[in-house]
Amino acid sequence: MAEDPKIELFIKASDDGESIGNCPFSQRLFMILWLKRVAFTINTVDMKRNPDMLKDIAPGSQPPFLIYNGELKTDNNKIEEFLEEVLAPPKYPRLSVRYKESMTAGDNVFQKFSAYIKNSVAQRNDNLERLFLKTLMELEQYLNKALPHEDGAHPSKRLFLDGNELTLADCNLLPKLYVVKVVCKHYRNFTIPKQLTGVCKYLSNAEKHEEFMNTCPNEEEIKLAYKNVATTLR
């Protein structure tokens, strides 16, 4: 059997310079490699204390990036495609989706969340919250809709976006959704409504998997990362 490739993943470090930093893009690649069940090395990069660390490794690049058998890969989307191609069955599990809609479900959530959390004008808050909530409701609809292989079950009983296994779609959305959950609660006292049972179950299902929870930054790190982003309403 062929040996595993040599893979090094470089991700953003936390405020302490060592732990996992708040970066959904870093977590996305971290999750993919973990789910692929391939051996790899993780390196946390402290850009504040050691900005020249990457000068020789990946000049001009910011984490996350990856070195695969000595070859530097810096484009997140292309890294995802590359790993799916080279770490393929039968040795490594397939992570691509069956249904292309799964890849775009929840696409607008982070964008509307960002507008909501960065707003400092109290008069605009309700409208921005409404637009943000609308994106969560659209995600809810997709999670509750039966996929073709589910034979019309309603609401859907699946655990994740594309079925009962974590896929590339979840590696993209879940890190962002977790940030949304933590930041909204802390800085706006906004909790994802319990009525959105599909979204709540989706996050709960993810939190039972080590591939998600062990690649997450801790909640305090996420709050700290948004300290100067989440503005006070005036």
C-alpha cells in the first residue's frame, strides 16, 4: 500500500500564539484533512508576534495554506478540490456532495450576519436582524426539505446538509455558523430561535463529532476576535 503523502497545514494562531485561532477558512481545511483520515501536521502561525515566520515558507501568503509533498498550495477553494482529487477512495473517503444545492445552502448567512454585527446605528438594527434571520430561515427550509434519496420524508431526518455524513458543504458552512452562534449571543444577546429546529439540530449534530469540535477555536477566542468588530449600538 502506498504511503500517505506528507501534508503540513498552516492555520491562524489564537491570541495566545499557540492554540487554534478564529478563522473559518482554517477550520474548513482542518476538518477536511481530519475527515479524510490522512496523517498530517498542523502548524499554528502567530502573525502578530512573528510576522516574518512565513517569509521563507510562503512569501506573501496568509494562513491557511498547505504544503503537500513539498508543494505549496495557497488558494482555499483549489486546495479543497485538490484534496478531494488526490485523497480519493478506496483509501480515503469521498467528501464531495451528492446534491449541488447542498454546497450553496446557507451561503448568505455569514454575509448578513457580518452586516448585522458590524452595525452601530440602533435604528438600523431591527432591519439588519430581520435580513439576517431570513437567511437562517432559508437554511432551515433546506435542512427540513427531503433530499431525493429520502423518499419524501418531512421534515428530513438527515443529520447534515447532504445526508448523514459530513461533507465539503459542512466543512464550509459549520465553522461560519458556529461563529455566528457565539458572536450573536455574546454581543447582541441574539440566540438562534428554537423554532428553527433544523438549524439547531444541525449545529447540535455537528457538536457531537470530533472532526468539528476539535478543529474549533474556543468560544473566548471567537469573542475576542470580534471585540473590535461587533460595534455597540448607538
